[in-house]
Amino acid sequence: MIRRDSVRRATTAGSGTGQLQVDLDVAHARLALAGELDLATVHVLHEAAAVLLSGIAQEITIDLGGLQFIDAAGLGEIAHLRATLLASGRRLTLSRPSPRIRRTFAIGGLAELLGKNSVGRE
């Protein structure tokens, strides 16, 4: 379990060779993801997001720059996080999605989550 006072980096092995690394910056309400966000690793994002949701930040940012793959479970978790934030008058910003990740969001019908607040990879 990821806690507010825990180490700021969590890595988990998924089924097969997939891994997800989450760098948690509580002070700036920011998560940076690297690797694969899928059914086997989505729980790590969920736990890290819960830490940020317990805070008072009006905006949570997820840096997708290191994300190589995302499946329906990952898309669903991000959509759920956004809905939770919107319900409390807060917002989610997704930054630095690669073209491949943008395409996955579009195929999944969630391109609007990237929106105009989403900054592309530089």
C-alpha cells in the first residue's frame, strides 16, 4: 500500500514482463507513470491516486510521458479518477501523452480526457 509518508516510487511486476512505475509527488499533486498500465498493474495507480485524493489539491496531474502501454483497465481507472475529482469540484490534467497513448485514448472513446489541458511530448 502506498501511503502519504511512504517512499515516493512504487514499482510492480505485472503478468508476463509488464511493469508500472509510479513516481508520486505529494507536494505538487502529481503522478508520473512509466511502463505498462494494465489490468495487472492498475492497482498501483489506484493506490497512488488515493494518496493524492486524500489531500486538498484542486488539481491532480498525471504525467503519461513514460507510459508505453495502456489497456481498458488503465483507461477506466483514469476515467474514474477524473469523475471522482469532478464530483468534488477538482480537476485532472494528463500531460505528455505519446502519439501511441493518445491513439489508445481515442480508440477507447476517451480522447476528451486528454483535452486541451493535455500537453504533448516535447
